[in-house]
Amino acid sequence: MRYAEAMSEIVNLNHARKRIARAAATAEATANRLKHGRTATEKANDRRAEARRKALLDGAKRPPGA
């Protein structure tokens, strides 16, 4: 067949549409992580700082009746 070289690959449009949608969702998720997300280390540091603040505050409390 002399037309065999000119034929291109058959593309399933549903698969192509889903592949594009997945790529867009991944890009959006990455942007949201950068915009809103915090790492586990940042969260742990905040919890540690809050615990230190509470301990300092509780240590400065006056006993009842004093």
C-alpha cells in the first residue's frame, strides 16, 4: 500500500479528553498546594510554639485564693 506511510495514529477522543482533564486537575492541585498548603514540618512547628506559649502562660498563673 502506498498510502500506509501517510496514515496517522488513531486517537480515542475520550481518552484524549480525560488525559487533558487530568493534566488540568493536577496543575490546579499544585497551584492550590502552593497557595494554601503547609508542610507537616510547618504544622508541627506551630503546634510546638503553641504548646510553649501555653506552658509559659500556665506557669505564670497565680494560685487560687492568693
